[in-house]
Amino acid sequence: MEKVQIKKGDTVCVLSGKDKGKKGKVIKVLPRKKKAIVEGVNMATKHQKPTPGIKQGGIMQIEMPIYTSKLMVVCGKCNKPTRVGYKMLDDGSKVRICKKCEEVLDR
């Protein structure tokens, strides 16, 4: 299993496909499938029947998983898509950094 550099809550930019250039927040990461669900990206139409859990049926728009290789993390400081690097801090913790401006991406 390959490591995914994207985490839940990250703002990402789509690099290729029908949603190229769109930015959104990561809702969920599926590391085994190497996919992520991003808010407002890769929307699909689903026909939903009314059930006891869902009172209102109809045609709904839902986000579908997208491959993480098509996504790039957007840095909070320089506001540009960037590659992710890793750095060890003085206290021994490992954090993700922006390769362009060396800003720490982890909260």
C-alpha cells in the first residue's frame, strides 16, 4: 500500500479530467483505493428512492471518489498548488511542508 500525501480537511486542486482547475476541500480519503472524495468535484447524478431514512426521493448530485494522483495540495500561505515535502521538527515530530515556500501544511 502506497502512502497518500493528502489528508482530510486539505484544500486541493484538480490537475486533470473534467474538473481540471477546480479547488475543493477533502471530505474523506480512501488510502487502500488511492482515492479521495473532494467537495464539489467529480459530481455524479444518483436516482434515490424515498426510504425511512431519506424522506425526500428524487435525482441527487453526489461527490464520487477521484484518484489522488489527479490532486495537488494547495498551500495556505502562497495559495498555489504545491508538492508535499516532509521535515523533522526540533521536538521530533514529522510534518508536511510546502515545497515552494517551506510553510508547514499540518495544523
